[in-house]
Amino acid sequence: MRVPLEFAASDRSTVGLEWEIMLADPATGDLVGRAPELLDALEANSADERYTVTGELLTNTIEVTSGIGDSVAHAVDDIANAIAAVRTATDSAGIELLSAGSHPFAQWYDQEVTDKTRYHTLIERTQWWGRNMMIWGIHVHIGVEDRRKVIPIINALAAYLPHLQALSASSPFWAGERTGYASNRALVFQQLPTAGLPWQLPDWDAYESYLDDMVRTGVMADATEVRWDIRPAPRWGTIEIRACDGLSTLPELAAVASLVQVLVEHFSRQIDEGRDLPTMPSWYHRENKWRAARYGLEARLIVDAEGTQRPVRDHLAEVLDELAPVALELGCVREFGSIATILAEGASYERQLTIANATGGDLRAVVRHLIREFRSGPEASTEAP
């Protein structure tokens, strides 16, 4: 008999953030697998803080996680405090920090897997694709007060995954090559089992049946191994967006988080009003994901079930205007307004390509640019390479 899956109690539209950060050699810009020498002290020092600092699949990565924020700003403050703590340790150790969906030139065979059973099990199963998971992202959790809302909201939010992917796109290079994609990470990550776009399910019971099928057939051990681009997070009582590349700066992280929070609250209100949430055929979602990965903010997306196509910049501008009142009520007007800044000034992939073009394709210059941005913000991209 199928055992019901508990969905934790969570306050509505609260915010949680996760940010995966690369460790690099300041002289060469290459990745360094030095997280294990830093994590014991960082984890101990954060025990009494709202944030956490942990390791990840590869030893070249540290992940910082916020506490439960009653606003985007609250969660972002946690992340800023976590980064400051990590920076204290890495500066004294001679390590630089940067964030993007991929490292411009590092090679997978030079990286070490963190010595944990679940990571070794993943690599053993996925082999070449698993060893090539040199990808970094951000995860945004939004609290949902009633699990009956979770699947309908996920189905509606799927139409906005390409918008989030385009805003966060930051992986135009892979292992030293220009890929021609704004987000190469998006297409690499979906090679893992259970990764990629979510299945369109009608309700929570169908999600529990899906999990039961996957566990019974040995596809996965439990719900934590559902790696969809957007998924329920039953342990936390949240919907979790996982489609985004690693944001290169803290203001961009805040902007993307605000869009997710506002969209979830918007759809939650529609459910409260007894309205059916909009959905699109799964083949449109699949095409949109590819278009956003390939073209980023220049993508032309399918935006409704009738097949209407719009430039993502134009459609996002309309969304910002329509949902501005929700942002005001949630207290994230400043962060929500920063999405317009990304649209006007460009996403990380565009800035990286600008640096590469200006330096004759020097990817070490691109890494130096990313290091500057992570330390000083988007304005650092205007400095000489």
C-alpha cells in the first residue's frame, strides 16, 4: 500500500535560497578542489547562524543556504552574511570565488568528487554524464501553505521556466569552447536520471503515485532524487525552482528570487479565487527550454496554449507591469524592479561574451571578470578586462 507523503507546514510565500559557488586559483583562474579543508570550520561557525555552508558534488564547490525569509530581502541578507563568512576563510587561504552556470575553461577530468556515499553512488550510476556535471546553479524555495496547491502551481509555473532560465543564463562556455548557447548548463543537467522538465500531473495524489512507481522500480530512493527543473520539496513545504544557472552577482540572485516569489503568490491567489491556472502542452515547454538555453534573452517563446510567440524581453516586461502590485504587497519592489535592469543591461552570458570578444577569446579574462563581479557586483563588468 502506498504511504502518503508528508508535506511540511510552511508559511505562504516565504523564501529560501541556495547558491552554489566555485572556488578558483587567483593566479590561473582554474578551479581548485579545496572545499574539504574549509568546510569543517565554516560549518561549525555557522551552527548558530540563520544560514548554512555546505559542500557539494565536487570539491571545487561550496554551497550557501539562507534561512526561511519572510521576504526576498530577508533571505538575501542571509546569503550575503554567508558569503562574507566564506570570504573570510577563502581570502586567508588564497582562494577566489565566482559564480556562473559553468566554468569557462576547466576540465571535468581535473575535478574530484566529494567523498560522500550518495555522490559516489550517483557517479557510479551515471558514469560519463555524471563526471561531466561541472555545473553550478541557484535554487529558489517558496513556501506553500496547502499541498493541494503545489501541483497546479508547478504546472502553471512551467511556462515561466524559460524566462527564469534566460534571465539567469551564464554558461556560454564549456571546457574551453564557446558553445553558442546562453545556458549550456540547462541541457547538460537534464541528462541525469529524473532531471529536466516536470511531468504534468493533475494533483498531489498523482505525484505520490509517480514517486511510488519510481521507488518500486529502483529509479530512485526517495523524493529528494526528483531532479526536475521545478519540483515539490516536501521536507520544507515549498515549491523549488532549479532551472536557473548560477547567478553571477547577489543583486541578480535577488531579482530572480523576487520573480519566483511573485509568480507563486500570483498563482496561489488565483487558486484562492476558484480559478483554473493556465497550462500549456508539454511539447511547448520542451521547445521553450531549448530556445531559452540557445538564445537566452533573445529567445522567442511560446507563451500560451494557443501557440502565441513573443520575444522573452517583451513578455517579461509585460509580466513585470502586470504583477507589480503583488511585488509591492510582498515587499520586494526593489528586487523585482532589478529584473528590468537585467533586461536593459544584459545577463551574465552576454557580459561574458563581451569580455571574450574584447580580449580575443581569452577565457582567463572571462574568469577574472566573473571574480570581479562576484566580489563587487554587476558594475564591475564595466572595468577593463
